[in-house]
Amino acid sequence: MGAIVSNDVQNCFFYILLCIFSILFYFFFLKKPKVHYDLPPSPPSLPIIGHLHHLLSLFIHKSLQKLSSKYGPLLYLRVFNVPIVLVSSSSIAYEIFTAQDDNVSTRDLPTNEGSLFFGSFGFVTAPYREHWKFMKKLIVTKLLGPQALKKSQSVRAEELERFYLNLFDKAMKNESVDIAKEVMKLINNTICKMIIGRSCSEENGEAEKVRDLVDKSDALGKKFFFAAILRKPLKKIGISLFKKELMDVSRKFDE
């Protein structure tokens, strides 16, 4: 008799938990917003994942081409809670990036104030406003413009010569060479010298620190899409993705 009562209590507790999790799951993942937008045509979607099943292919461009051929040149897709507009018509794309430029240029990416990538003073992920326009103009004119490239020509030539001499020296000593590492060193030294006027020194380990930070930045960059997908549901329950990692990399770059 006692065993039967215990099983009934366990089953009741299990069903209560199941109901609670079902309600939370509905409100966090399935409940649709009250605001309705006039969206472009959309292929059939699945709950939670949206149109992800249409994109699971080794050649995603072929999947997108099939969707546009079947449903039209302007489509609305959704991957989890990330909205995507698929445009396969040159005339529509031209109109979007001219007449509707302000409406499509702002990226709704995950933000963590004060971090290297997503802070309010960032450039790549900054909203399409005056700060972004100013930074773009500054980079184009001061870093990538014809005059800037002409001034830095001697820097690039010097670092390239150092790169060749290093390879020649290792060849004369019959030593193996990690080309990827040497090319990365060439790029880092060139950029550092163009920006701060000196190469990343190997003597005090600065180059190694820079490479380590670049590797960590690249690893975080690969998590951006995952963070963009899950940040809204997790934000509702107080979870912030990758905030600690972002702040650590940002602090090390400042140092």
C-alpha cells in the first residue's frame, strides 16, 4: 500500500513539473508577439526551429536557390527567433540598398556593453547612424585610402623583406617552416607598424599575446550566430551568453 502511494506521489510530481516546463516553454519559445508585420512570402516552417530544415545542406547556396525558384525572389525566413530576408532579384536588391538602406542596415546582434566586439563604441556591429558613418569615413580615408596606402608602402615593403629573409635563413639552416605562422606574423607586424608605428615584438612575447587574443576573438566570432539565436529566450531567464569571455578578451586588449 505504501509503495502504491509513493508511486502516485512521484507520478503526480512528474506531471506537475511537466506542466510547468510546458508553460514556460510556450511563453519563452512558442508565444508569438502581438505585433503583426506585413512580411514577404514564406515557405512552410516548423515550430521552434523555423525554416532551419530548409537550410541543412552542405551547399547552402543551392538550398537558397531552390527556395527562391519555388517561392519567389523575395522571401521571409526564420531560424529559431532570427528573422532573415532572402533576396534573389537584382532589381529588388538594388531598391533595398538604395531606397530602404536605413531600414536594413542596422544589425540586431547580441550586445554586451563594454565588451570589445559589442560595446557602444564598436564599429562592425554598431547601428547604422552617425557614429558608424564617421568611423567608416575615418577608416576609408585614414587607413585604406590611396594616400594612406601610399604612405604605408615602405612599411609593407620592409616587413615583406624581413619575411623573405627569415624564410631564406631557415632554408639555409635546413629548418622546417610553419608558413601559416610566419604569414600571420607578417600580417600582425605590418598592421601594428601601420597603426602604432612599431612591430609586435617577439622578445617580450607581445606577438604571442596578440596571436592568442586573435585566436580567442576568432573563436568567439564563431559563436555569434549561436548567441543571436538563443539570446532573447535566455535573456528572459537572466542568462547572458559568452559575457565573461567577451569581457576577458576586451580587458586583455586594453592591457
